[in-house]
Amino acid sequence: MKQNKKFLRQCAICKEIKNKSDLIRLTKDYKTGKTQINQESKIQGRSVYICKNSICLGKALKNKKIESFLNLKADENIKEELYNLLKN
């Protein structure tokens, strides 16, 4: 019998290890250099995982952690999408 694997990742803000499905994946596409929210894990490139709670998302936006982890300036669209996730 084949068992399902649980893919664990670490939140870049709080450093907690959680199931991959419980985190938001932000990816800098290596071809275009754009930052995207990548829930399906289909985009290849440098990625950072952040918890889906308001504390981690707020810290990531406030302290510009996303920009430092991905080595580029985050797009306003990404910030707006993260603010929308924060409100929900």
C-alpha cells in the first residue's frame, strides 16, 4: 500500500514547521522575475512560505520580509492580494 506523504515547510516569519497546504507560497519566477502567489506549486523559482494567519502576513508586509527573502521589490498586486488574504 502506498501512503500519502505530508510535505512540511517552514514559515519564513514565525519559523514554525507546518503542512505545505497550510502555508502561502510566494514565488519569484526565474524566467520573468515576477513575484506570484503560487498555491499550486507549478511555478519554478525562488520561493518563500508564509502562514495563512494575520500575524505572519502582517509582519511580512510591514517589515518588507518578502522583498528581502526573494531579493527583489514586491509588486503592488502581490501586496494587495496578501492584504485581501489578511482581511479574509
